[in-house]
Amino acid sequence: GLHCAVPWSRGGREVLGLCQSLGIEHLVEFGQIEASARRYVRSGSQVRLMPSVLDTVRFGVPAALELLWPRSKESDESVHSFFRRRFSSGFSATVADPLCAWSYGGDPHQLSVRSCFPNLWYNEKRYSSCMAGSLASSLRTKQDTEYGLPGMHPLVVKARSSGRLFTLGGGLSTLTDRLAAALQAPPAPLAPARVVDDRVAAVSPTGAGAAVALDSGETLQA
């Protein structure tokens, strides 16, 4: 699964920045904000809206009590086992299992929670609680990588205002295919070496390398 489809998250901004660097930002397709706010789950033979008032009551109490449960000493476990232990068997069967099957197309009883939900696994190990760890993580300032677009970049603003998710035309494999092609392409020829008697004011990444700004106002491509 691609853990980067939420546009205001760090991962989402980095994927949008990577799309821009690869020249495929025009292929980014955004969801509808009204449709993306609705979630459906299959319960027995019925497909219903999630969450309902009953779901809030049924799963709200286990979520609040999750702060009290001790952390596991195991190095890993299945997705189903993790959510059953931290929340409840009903939450695992009704919410976590369908989500995992949709995201990964696998059996939640066999898939590793450490691989599928690394943040939740880490939060339990460090904070003894998924909820407390998620809150602490949201309060920390995370530094984006060089590909991360700023929050007010037009592409991020459009993604945020259009819906909670985005994808690529032709499927998410478009990103990996274009990335593989870019890695296999021969590198651009290097410019002849040049000795500059000046101080470097700033260095910023570009699609093909880096831009070096000098104190004199001149910018060199490296």
C-alpha cells in the first residue's frame, strides 16, 4: 500500500513533490471532498455507512480505554491480533480487517502489523498507547525531505480542497514506472569544472541536480 495519499500529511506532500520532479503532476487526479468524507463497510451481507451512531458508542469506549492497556513484549504480530488486543475484537473484525484487506489485498490474520501499520506499532512500543503516540506525533514538527512541497504550494492546496485522497491517472503504478524510467535514463553530461572565487549563499535542489546561489547574485547549476 502507498501510505501517502493524504495530501496534508508529510508523505502526501513528498509524493506530490516527487510527481512534480518527474513531470507527471498533470496526471494527479483528486477526489471529491463530499464523496471522500463518506466511508462504507461491509457488515455481513450489507454495505453500510461507517461510522454510525452505534459504531461511535460501540468502538468509542474501547478507544478511550486503549490508553490503559499494557504494551506487548512481542516483536511483531498480525494486524488482526494487534487491533483486537489494543481495541476490541469487534473493532478488529469490523474496521481493521476490511481496511487491511482493501489496502493490501491480504489476510489480516497473516499480515504483519509492524509492516502494514508501522506508526501504530511504534507508538505502542514507545508510548504504551497508540492513541497517546498519535497525539504526541501530531504535536511534533517534522522536517520534510527535499521533495516535500510546502503546505501552500498550488498542488497541495488543490489536493487539500478537492478531497482527502488523490491518485494518478492510469493507477499508482504510473509513479513507480516513471521513477524506474528516470533511474535507468543516462545521466546528463556534467559541465566542465569551474573555480569560482565567491561565497555560496544558498543551495537548493532542482529536478536534475542543485542550484548554487552565490553572494554576487549569480546562480550556478550543479
